[in-house]
Amino acid sequence: MRVLHAPTRPMLSWAAEDPTVTVGAGPIGIAFTPSGRFAYVADNGGGTVSVIDTAALATVATVSGFSGPVGVAITPSGTRAYVSNASAGSVSVVDIATNALTGPAIAVGSSPFELAVTPDGTRVYVANNGGGTVSVIDTATNTVTATIPVGAAPNGVAVTPDGTRVYVSDQGGAAVSVISTATNTVTATVPVGAGPIGVAVTPDGTRVYVANNGSGTVSVIDTATNTVTGAPIPVGTSPAGAVRSPDGTQIWVVNFGSNSVSVISTATNTVTATYTVGTQPSRAAITPNGQATYVTNNGAGTVSVIEFLGVAPDQGPTSGGTVVTINGVNLAGATAVHFGSKVATITGDTPNQITVISPPGTGVVDVTVTTPGGTSNTAPFYYIGPPTLTAVSPNEGPVSGGATVTITGYGLTTATGVTFGTTTVRPTSTSETQLTVTAPAGAAGTVPVTVTTAGGTADVLTYTYTAAPTLTAVSPNEGPVSGGTAATVTGTALATTDQVTLAGTPVPFSVVSDTTVTITTPPGAPGAADLTVTTAGGTTTLPGAFSYIPAPTV
């Protein structure tokens, strides 16, 4: 079930909430794979880890063998998940490819809670709530290489983006311990509110947000000075988890005691939104693309999914004409949709979705919806000019296709298709100035090449399909083992010859015509030798094409 929480005025995002996914008993920790396709949830009460398919919004696997799991952290490579076993004083490792435990559990301190992987994936820092320490696991060997004393009852852990420091909330000491990863020692202790738990670091590493469970507030630490800056930010009751959005503009705080999530703007350090979720929410994680927040509901055995959809697509050509879907709440009865100062044509309107045709424009503009209830918040739309192509390399290849082709130019980042003649294929990689694509099969001859992006279709270049070569004869077809024989190779489709070998040895050659190539034989062993010719159209071999004759002896 998805419950929509609607403000009075229209908004260009909507929240689909509590509950959406059923997991195991007493879920706490949650983490996403780097692609965002799967979420791993520590079911503390069930001794399992639930795997959620984010596309299907359903639990698709359950991994057993844990003892009071609390925290989950996934390596940057996406190959392993580290899960803390609070009841066993250990950390288990899950192979994400097989969703099976790999190797024995790693012994750490008493009651390990949260854990975090360094950005380079080489170490895992584990907060041992019952031992007042942090264990450091080497991911290459899955062994503990250091144990660091910190404050009382450490709970939350976060690593700075540059990997140089670890911030650990000391729940029993109303403080945050700062660990240097270079020395694995505590270099500072920062007093915060009562009972700190969740810790989140901004992407630029300049600030740390700490959820004070006993104070109902969030403290903000300036990492340059390791001091609290500004007044504590009031949130809900008994805040537990804290997580920052990928772009760093928001901190999401999970309020265990008030069954809600508070959203803090990092620009103003104020709460800008509050969402009701399930019973006793514990932790949260945000998808890598920033489009959804998943909240574990410890008391309900569920995960709430808060989705933010906005404007899709959020880019189009400067000429306009893009069909744009706007998702939100209170959108019914829209009287106008503006793209900057220009009005879009409305083609569909429901309470949660409007479709429009974008007007012409340039640059980045704010999209707003106006209804009798007022004007919505803004969402960006990016006008993109048509791309420009400068070169195709190589500009020829076999009729069978399969050649890797690089296209250079400008405005290629949003390329969605490359057309060779009448066949369109998707690029395998794109950047602003370059894309790569695998050429499809085609008939012999030259075809136009065009690139389609969000800004339109590019200028036309050309690509030549070349038939595979054939070989008929070598004349003369024999000569001395010392080499030096001038010979003529005949066949078809030889004009693009770029290599000739005899018995595997490259030989000097000259292209005379599409049917003739001349060569000079290198030294060789007595007997018949195969001749191989490589062209833009492929490679072919004429077995035993030339015979090496040994010199006579007396």
C-alpha cells in the first residue's frame, strides 16, 4: 500500500509511504548495492538479512545464519555485504553474487552495532556498542587489524569521503569520537546531544550531522575544527538513524519514537519536510540516484519507501516538443505549467500526474505547476542544444558488424541512439565529447551515421561497410627459403588491406587495386605456407598459398 502525504498546495514530488515491503522481524540496518538495484536489510529479530529488489519493490531473497544482526555495509565494488552480529560479537560477510555467507564470521568486540566501509573498500570500521571500541577489518583478509578504544557505547559510524577520518557516535557518552584512519587512533572527541546514534557526513566532508536520540535534536559538527556549529536542530522523538542525500542537500533523520522521518536542508539547517512511516523506524538509506529513501520499521517488520519522481524526462531540445511527465500531489485542475517564463501545453491532468509538451527554451529553467491551490515548488528542466559530430573512427568496418566505433564531437552526454543507415543501436559509453558504439551489421557500401541526444539529432557523418576479402592465388607461388620473392596476390575486396602475413610473419605489401596486392616474401621454412590478408572487412586465409623451396646441396 502507498499512502500519499499531500500538502495543500501542489508539489512536484510525491511520497509513496508506509508500508511497501515486508521483510524479517525487527529490521534495523539497511544498505544499497552501488547500482541501487538491491537493498540489504538486517532483520535483527529474525536473524536474517532480507534482499529487496528495488525495481519490483519486493523481498526476493532471505539470507540466514546471523545472530542479532544490526548494521549492514556494502563494499564500493558491490561484491560483498558486511553484517554485524550484535548477539555474537562478530561480523558476517555475504557474497552478493550468490546471497550466501562466505567464510567464518569475523570476531570483533562486544555487541557490534553500526559499521562502515572506507571509500577505497579496503577497511571496515565496526562500532562495538558493548565494548567501547571500534574494530578495523582488513577486507583483503577479513581479519581484524586494529581495535580502537572510543567513548561509552559506540553506535553509529561514518567515514569521510576522502577516507581520512571516521566519526563514531558514543551513545553513552553524549559525544562523537574522531578517528584518524592513518593511525587508527582517536584524535578528537566532540560533545554533542544526549544519546547520539546516527551519523552522516556531507559529500564535501565539511560537516557531520549527528542524531541525538535522547535530546530529539541533530547536532552539526564542523570537521575543520571538530566543534559543534550552530544550535541543535529540533527533529522528532528519539531520532536514531541519519543519512545524507547523494547530492548533499538533505539529511534524513529517522525518528524512532514518533514514527516519522525529518528532512533537514543542509543549506539552512532547518527541517523542511516530515513524513510518517511505520512503527519504530530505525535506520534509512537513500538510493544512489537519490530518487527514493528506504526506512526500516523495527516494530512493524517492514520497509517504507519514499519516492521522489518530479519531472521526467528532465531534459529536452531547445526547440521544445518534449513530452514531459510531472509527478506530484494536488495537481488536479492545473491552470498553467511554466517552464521558466514560458507556458507548456497541458495534455493530461490527474491529482498525481500531469503530462505536458515542453515549449522552446534555453539553459536550465524552473518548472512550476499552478492550480487553484497555488503554485508548486520548482523542479529543474535542462534545455540541451543538438549535438555536433566531428569524426567517426574507424570509419569503415565489416558487413558483419561488431566493430567498436568511437564518435567524437560535442553535446554527446545524453546520446540515446546511433543510427547506421537505417539501423539504430545504443551507445556503450558516452561523455560530452565522445561516445563508443558497436557497429551493427550492414550491406556493403557507405551509409550515413547520425546521433540522437536529448537535444536532437546530430549532423550526418558516414561509415563504410566493407565486404570480407577473398583470396584466389599467389603468383609466383613458390620461391627460396631466403625470401625476397616478389609475388602478386589476387582476390576480391582487397582495397582496404592493412596487413598481410605469410606463415604468420608480416610481409611488406602494396595495394594495387581492389583485386590485387603485391608482396615481397620474407625468409621462411621449407614447405607450404599459409597467406593471410586482413582488411577493414575482415580476415581471410589461403592455405598453402606459397611454397618455400630449399636451396640445392651437392
